[in-house]
Amino acid sequence: MNKNILRVITIIAAIFFVLWLGGLGWAMADYYGGKPNPITASKAPEKAKENGKELRVVAIGDSLTRGTGDESGKGYVGDVIDELKTKTKKPVKLLNLGVNGQRSDQLRTQLGQKEVQRQIQRANIVLMTIGGNDLFRGGQGLADYQSDKLQIIEKSYLQNLTAILKQIRTSNPDARVFFVGLYNPFMNLNEGKNISKVIRRINYESAEVSASFPKVVFVPTFDLFELKVNDYLYSDKFHPNTKGHRLIAERVASLITW
């Protein structure tokens, strides 16, 4: 066999080998339902990993965030997580850092901790409740709502709120922050109307502070409890019961898009 014939046979064999590889690739693609197969698409696993990425939620604040009053133990935060799983079809990882009785100055201190900052940095969503203990002294009622002391409390609270949101934005510029506003658990008391005026004003000021930061949403809850407050309060007449937590969760979840 001369060299020319051997060269022709080699070329023909190479052509058939290439065609065989192409046919194998087509068959594998057809077998996998038209999806890129693991042999010919080396980047497919990375894309799949990105599509299946979990959502990280960090909840911060006071006893409302902890779920106090909800007999199921989930609280509004747990209900929001359930809604997120349904809406996004993605796994959701929750870290609840809420502290019973926490005031705004204490949350400000908590957010200064390195580990808390690290967790905020990794979050896609931050849920927050704060302010109730600044005003209501842990459920004892509004302190001196007709005195100058209230102005001092409000001023301090708003300063802390501004610092809190700055700390969150410093740790994570991109996470969506949902800040749950205050409701009036004392609506049916004699001073209920006067307390409502104070809460409306503070909610307005809180919303204004929130609006000065990107991707921070103020979530109003005052109206949810206004007409039937006792139907949605726990036995302590301060925290929401299971129905109350659910109302708040539905309001928060309705504002989350993904």
C-alpha cells in the first residue's frame, strides 16, 4: 500500500470519526430532552447552580420579629418565609436575630457586631421591626405622651433609626430591607386616640427616613389593627396573636417581588 492511499484512508477515517462525534452529541441532546448534556456543555452546572441559588433572609429587631404572641411559634417572619418559598420556588435560609424587648439603641449596638455585619452582608432580604419598646416601655403604655419627654424619645429613636439603616447599607448596599411600621395596641383605651396621633406621626417620620435610603421599604401596619384591634392581639394585649402576625406577614409578602 503506497503512502498516498494510506493518507486518503486516514483522512476518510478522520472525517467519519468527526461525523460520529457529531451524531453522538445530537443523540445525547435528544436523550436529555433538548437540554445541554453534561458532555458537550461544560458550563451547564454553573448556570444550574445560579438558577437554584437560595435566598438568604436576616430578621432583626424586637419581640415582634421573634414571633411573640403567635401560638404557632412562626411569627410574621415565619409566615413571610413560607410566602417567599411559594412565590420564588427557591430554598430560603432564615437567620432570626430578633431580641425580645429590644430598643432602637440596642439594635444599633447589635448591628455593630462583626458577626451580625457578616450575616447582613450575605443577605438578600432584611426584615426589621423596631420602635415599639422605645415608645411603649415593653407593653406598659406610651410614656408621657403629652410631655416634652416624648419629643426626646422620638428624636433619639429617629437618630437611631437613621444610624441603623446606614449600618445595614454599609454592610450590604443591595439587600432589600422591609421595615415594619408601628400599630396601636392601645386603640380601645381612653387615651387611645391621642396615642394614635403619636404613632401616626412617628410612622410618617420613619417612612421619611426609610425613603432616604435605597431599597428600603417602609411597611405600614397601623390600618391593619385600627378597626378590630382586640381580634388581633395576644392575651398580653400588646403583641399580635397568630391572626395578627399573619396580617403583617401578608402585607410584607405582598411588597416583596423576586
